[in-house]
Amino acid sequence: MNTLRIAPIGAAVRPTAAECGDGRAEGRHEAMQKPVYVLNGPNLNMLGLREPHIYGSETLDDVRIMVEAHALALGMTVNFRQSNIEGELVNWIQEARSGASAIVLNAGAYTHTSIAILDALNAAELPVVEVHLSNVYRRERFRHRSFVSPAALGVICGFGPTGYLMALDGLKAHFGAAKVSRAPAG
């Protein structure tokens, strides 16, 4: 049985050997031994307070707990972070190049404005899933343009916090498919 372990934002949560069930504390899949960086941009620290009719009533801490529990169930690890500062997000993306297996990114408003984030994502050379809590295509026209999408494996929007879980499921499937495609023929 999986036990939920709570950690502060920014701390990686790794499954224990018992949780993995195979004696390896680093996870089940070679590609997923490094954590998935789950990065959140500006104003996401205000979840639960800011426009709950659009973003819902869950706080960012509620989302983090959901994401960590889901990652644990998938045998993955996550490093969940939030910043209102564009440069800090860029630094974390650059750090992810060597420290992460993939990135789940809700860049908030920087999605629509930040070429610096796009450049960092391209330089990271990692699978990226872009996540938005709301359906950006049912909102203002300026939200329809994403500078993250050109670097993303996929985009999930409109499902609220469940979108983060969908992103982890997609990455799990992506890494599983990559493992199968690398298998020797014959």
C-alpha cells in the first residue's frame, strides 16, 4: 500500500524500496530515475484565492499533494516548485537539463510572453508537458498564443488540477513507449 509522504514545495519525493516493490528505491524505470520537475509560474501561489470561478478552490499546496501522491502511485518522483520570477523559472529549467527526466510546466502568464522560457526549454532537451488549469481557448484571445507549446511534447488545458496528473500519466506512457522502441529486434 502506498503511503502519502508530505514534503515542502521544492523537495523531491522519491518512492522507497518497499513502495517500488522491487528492491530499488530509485524507481522502476531507468528513464524515470531522475525526478520530473513540476514548475509553476506567476500567481499560481494564489490558487484557491484568485478567481476561484476560473481556477478552482484548491490551493497550490493541495495540487502539490495530489501530484506527489499520483507520482508515487506511478513509481515516479517529482520536484514541485513555484515562482513569480521569470528568471528563476529559467534557472530551474536549466537545472532540469541534468537534474530531471522531464518537465511539467504551468508557466502561467509567462506562457504568452516569455521567449526566455522557450529558449530554456529548447536548451534543456527534455520532454515537456505544458499544463493550464483553465481552457485558455475559452478565454481572452491573448491567452491563445503559447511560447511554451513549440517546445512541448503535449499540452493539457481545462481540466483543473487533474491536468497535472494527466501530464504525469502522459510522461509515464511516453517513457514506456521510448523503452519499447529501444528494445532490440528479434
